[in-house]
Amino acid sequence: MKKRVVSLFLVAAMTVGLVAGCVSKKAASDDGDKKKGEGYELALITDVGTIDDKSFNQGSWEGLEKYAKENNISHKYYKPEEKSDEACLAAIDLAVKGGAKLVVTPGFLFEGPIHEAQSKYPDVSFILIDAEPKDADGKVDIADNTLAIYYAEEQAGYLAGYAAVKEGYKKLGFMGGIAVPAVIRYGYGYIQGADAAAKELGLNAGDVSIKYTYVGNFEASPENQTLAKSWYTEGVECIFACGGAVGNSVMAAAEGEGTTVIGVDVDQSGESDTVITSAMKGLGISVYDAIASFYDKKFEGGKTLTFTAAEDGVGLAMETNRFKNFTQKDYDEIFGKLKDGSITVQKDDVAEDASGIATEIVKVENIQ
């Protein structure tokens, strides 16, 4: 796939309006243009979220849909009803039987199913987002008909934490969905960025605190809203909502409270005035480019690509930000350091939980 440098603002324009497995016989779907007697060439199988989650699934779907509509290619998505390898494989079977030549699967829980599907369907190509195909022993095994795409979520999280503290917030929150690698990377980066900004500001140890948890789902629910509300009541000023529709619950809790939210995956500023920025990754454009490479016969099957700040693959939504103190100049400076490698951010494999992230200023309250 051509590794073109793409502005995250282009991605935001595509996705303004997430990570997990699957389908049933009554799967919801969205059909693109289809000629009589033909199937759907392009297919996307969502994780436990939906294609209108204003986050991970939607970003991936919009990249596929954009390419399909521009090139008059039939397309369809399949909505999971449960998290299991069997259900995921059933969804893939359904897509292939429906005529799919290329299947996009966003999410960590597709590791096993794609490992099996890539052998079962050697004439079908697969794009696996945020994961690599793995066998039963957890060993990575990527076939020539599969392209795996990762993003440096830890860098996007770092930027979010850095900006929040530079903005003036000292009581922060991180509310993740399910503790899958991409969500963990966002969270660990958030802690590191907040600590870096606190040190630059000359704050003392403990001056900045972060309440940190995973709610165990990617849903908008009364329970998630109640938890976020309790955090705000306890003094939290800004929550990084990192879990698809969980963000809707956090935004609802923040409204009318004078508190704020950082969105995730795509630009979520249009969802609520409480969203001061979003930690984004180039979902739409990377999926679009991967599909384009397939039709251009340049598909990089058998490879794993990771999009970082160096490729403009992650960043903050600055064009729509609601910061009062954190400036574009501040952003450009810190982003440049990530881009040129002056700053490195630890990933999800450095600690068993958030309390294990080394900090000098930030105090992390890891809530199980």
C-alpha cells in the first residue's frame, strides 16, 4: 500500500458526524449499489459496535464506503451479535458467499477468525485493523492474502494527556471500554503525556491526578453515564473517553457540568460541545488506501503496517478544538517531537496495569 502522508484533518473531514468480534443470520447490514445477479465485492464486519458509533467502526466503514462509492463498487457491512470466533467466522462465510473479494475486519477479536479464514479462502483478501492473525498458540501467522494495520494509539493518547494538562486541567480521568491492546495503548500514552506536560510546567508530585478504569464494554449505558457523573462530581475536570459509544455516556454526564471530554478514534467534536478535542487515528484513509492498493494490484498482503506520527497516522483534532490555552503552536511543537522520534512513548506491554506506568508528577488511581 502506498504510504502517503495524510493530514488527520482530512480524516476528520471524512469521519465527523473504536475494538473487539461477529454476526448472526439476522445480522443488520447496509448495502451499497448492487447490480442484478451480482454480489457485494467489498465487505466490512463490525466488532461489537456499530458503523454509526462515531468511532472505530464508523471510521473504518467510511473509508470503505468512500472508495466503493467513488468507484461504483458494491459493498455491505455485517453486524455482530456476539463475541465468539464461531460467530466471526460465520460472518466471514456470509460475506464470502455474498461475493466479497475483500473483507475488512476491525478489531482485536478477529485475530483467530482471520487466521482461519485466510487459509479457508485463499482467493479472498483481508484487511485486519488493530490486530494480526494468530494461531491457537498466539503465534502471529499472516498469509499473503492478509494485510494487518496498526496505529500508534500510545502517541495519540500522549498528545491528549499533554494537551489536557497544558490546557490547565489537573484532575483527569481515563474511561476505557474493554481492556484490549489499542485501548490500553491510548490510556498508557495519556498518562505519559500528562506527566510530561506537568514536568514542563514545574508542577509538584501529586499535583495532577488521573482516575483510570475500563468499564468492560463499548456501549452507551446509564451505568457508564452514572460512573462518569460521579467522577465529575468528585472533581474530575476532563475525561478521555476511549471506548466507542462509551463516549456518548461521558458526554451526557459532562453536559451542564462545566466539565469536558476528549473523544477518540475520529473527530467527535460534533457530538457534544463538551468535547475539547479528539485523539484520532487515520482509520478512514488507511482503509481507503488499502482498498485502493488491492484494486491497483499493489496489495501488501503478508505484511503488518503501523501508522504513527511519522506518517501523520495519529494526532489530535485541532481544527475543531475548544481549547482556551493550548495553542496550535504548542501542538505543532509536541507533535513534531513525536514525529522525528525525539519523544518515544511506551506501549501496552510495559506494565500489567496503569499503576505500573512510571510517572514523576501524575498520581494514577487505578480503579478495577
